[in-house]
Amino acid sequence: MKAIRVAIIGAGSVYTPELLDMMGQMRGDIQIGSLCLMDTDPARLSIMTGFTRRFLDALDYKTELSQTADRLEAIKNADFIITQIRVGGNAARVNDEKIPMKYGLLGQETTGAGGFAKALRTAPVMVDIARDVEQYNPGAWVINYTNPTGIVAEAVTKHTKASFISLCGGGRHPGNMLYKAYGIEHSRVRYDFFGLNHFNFSYNITIDGRPITDEEFEKMAEYVGGVNPELTRVFGAIPSLYVPYFYNKNERFRHAAESEKTRGEVVQGLERELYELYADPDLRTKPELLSKRGGGDYAEMALGVISAIANNRDTFAVCNVSNNGAIPFLPTDAVVETACMVNASGARPLTFKSLPGHVWGMVCAVKNYESLTVEAAMGGSRVKALQALLAHPLVMDYDLAAPLLEELLNANQQYLPRFFS
């Protein structure tokens, strides 16, 4: 087995121990000969590097470990580059959540006006990273978990030629639900997957090649956390956990308005506690508290895709990739989230057997918003930014969108130089 070189950009993320844990579990599939941790926060990088050494020793995992604050150093020496950055940190996320609420609109990390602000901050930075890969290490693969992962993927694929695959743990949810309901392993489950990141539907679900029964679908519907089972039955497909932001938006807004803290504020507290744990020289394993942070299936998907590419082994995975005709009514270069076969040549969308027509309109609307957001982010265009907000189904009101845009831009001015040049 050939050893591979992996770099993690944004290694100060509290998710990094998930990757370390999965490295140990998958050592029979891939051997990581060198691991480089890169982050712009020196304190978090130092703490995470110390914890990583202890954790890998506890796992008896032999690899060359290094740390750097130099992005190019990490990129130049890697076969695979995992990106997990958060431009502006959780302080910016809290603004994303709170500012839209002032206008009676949902504030959320990856969708609505909050997700829009995050995309404006993040897409240009991710394009810069991909351009560095393209220039200094064109043979490397970027495996992305930076949100909003679909918009990021569209920005990167339209503006660079870097080898780039964008992932989200939501792609494994149908398998998770069958595992919870019946103990069925993921490898036995296949499904069509239609839509966009955080707005998608799984259907034509099979177990060992046979279609699931109505009874099995009903039981799966009970396990779609946060989604009304009746809504799932109406769709006739398993929806993304984010679909209620569109179809139960009044209830979701009330819940957010009545909450003492936003999710971002909760996460800030969790991350402070986690870093206190990671700094403990006696901690040598993944802390239990990490399970409250979310982001399930992150590591298994990332390392599964890396294994598929490194070993040139056909592997089923849901990825964010250029449409290339997979969804006929969307542009070819639009990025969609769909079931793919991954191997050394990358991720290839699988053929759909059918498309759930009752959600075509909303998918088109959200995709239109995403593409306009990419244009706005990369061009620093206030007109395109306003068009994007007006296109988003959770905004679509000029009298709200115009002042909201100005407030979001001003709150993020330090991260949006293209809008203030």
C-alpha cells in the first residue's frame, strides 16, 4: 500500500480529531505517511498539534506529523488537501444568524440571508486556495468540507481547474436512517440523490439491490431528525435536514426567535470547552463532548473519497460536482449535490431513474440564488448580491433585501474587500 501525504487547511477546527479517529479505523484501506496541520490561528494550531501527537500515539498510528501557518508549504507537499475553514470564525456566524432576524427572516449558517453572508466571505478565499493548488501542486486533490459547500464548489469549479470534490455529511443520511431503524450497513444501501447542498431528496432507495418496502420507508421517515414525518411522506422521498427551513419556515423562525442563544453562540461555548480539553496533556482520545458539535459522517466521507481516489476503487458517495447534464433543467456548469461513483478520475454523477417533479421549482430557485451569489462574491457586485437575495425563496422582498444587504456587507466589511475597494 502506497503511503499518501495529507494536509489539513483549517486544522484548528474542532473536527480534526474526527479525521484522526477515522485514520485509525481505515488504516487497512489507506496509509497516511505524512500529515501536515495548517491553520492561521497559532494558539489553536499549537494545541491541536499537541493533541494530534498524543491521539495518534494512542492509536499506534505511525505518520510524519508537521504543523505550519504557511498555506503554500502545506499545499506543495500534499497528495490530498482537506479544507475545513471558517472565514470570520463563529463571531461572524452569530452575526449571520442575528442580523436577518431583525428583518423577520431566518438567520442560519448555510441557507437564507445568513448562509448568503457566509458564502460572500468564504467563496473568494476558497478560490484562492484552489488557485494555489492549481499553480503549485496541480496533481493534488482538494477534498472540501468548508460551508456552504455547494456554493464553494461552484465558485472553485468555475474559476479554477483544481481537482476538487466538495462533500457534506448529509449525503449519508438515508444510510444512517436505515442503520438506526434496522441495523443495515451503509455498504448495502444505494439511492438516487437529487438537489443541492442542504436542499436535496433521496429516493429509489434499495437494500442489496431490492427496493425498500412501504413499511421500511415509513420507519425511515420517523428517523429524519427535525423533519415532520408527515412532510417526508408527502414528498415520498427522504429530505435533507435543512428542508424544513423552506417548508416549515414559520415554525423554524419562531423556534429561533424564542431561543435564548443562537446555534452559533452555543457552538462558541462548546468550542471553548473542547479546546480546554484538547490542551490537557493527559487527553489522548476523542472527547465525548465532540458529539454535541454536530457534523456527523464528516471524517468517514472525506477519507472514504480519498481512499477511492488513491486506490482507484469505485466507491459510491454523494458529492457536490458540476451538473454536466445530470439534472437536465439546470445549467451544465451549475454545481449539484448528487450520488456519484468516485475513483482515481474523480467523482462522476450517476444516472437518475426519475426526478421528483414536485420540487423542481424550488431546486431551480435555490440554484439560481447560489449561482448569483458566486457571481456577487467573486465580482464584488452589490447589484448581483441584491439579485441573489431577491432570488432566494427565504427572502424575495426588495424592501427587506436592500437594507439587509447593506447591513450584512457593513458587518462583514473586513472580510469583503471586493465590495469596498
